[in-house]
Amino acid sequence: MSTTSDDIKKAAQAVAKLERQLALQKVKARKADTRRKIEFGGLVIKAELNQYSKAVILGALLSIMDDLGREPELEALFKLKGEAAFMDHLS
């Protein structure tokens, strides 16, 4: 009978360990998501778009997405402009 009790305890410990691991993964994912949002907010500020309303910024971003869908070569242009802006920031 103690074997069954020991098995139950081991199973409960394994479940508890998995629950702790899951909780830790959720915390890590939430932190990564928060960091990503902060970084993108920083880009809005770097581009000096923070002087506009959230609706204007979102509308502009949606417009860019439409343009990229129609003209994929714009991605290379935007990438070059972005890289140049980062380089100016580092100098």
C-alpha cells in the first residue's frame, strides 16, 4: 500500500514541478512581450512620431503595411532609412 502512496506523492511532485516550470515560462513570455512593446514605443519616439495622436500613428502604420503589400521593394528602402537612422544615433 505504501508503494501506491509513494507513487501518488511522486506524481504530485512531478505535477507541481511542471506547474512551476509553466508559471516561469509564462513570466518569461510576458517579460519578453513587454520588452518588445517598449522597444517599439522607443521607435515611435525616435522617429518623432510621438507628437501625433495614437490614431494618427496607427493609421500611418496601417498605410505603410498597405504600401508594403503593393510594393514589396519599399521594405528595402525603409530598411536602409532605418539603419541610417540607427547609425546617426550611434555617432
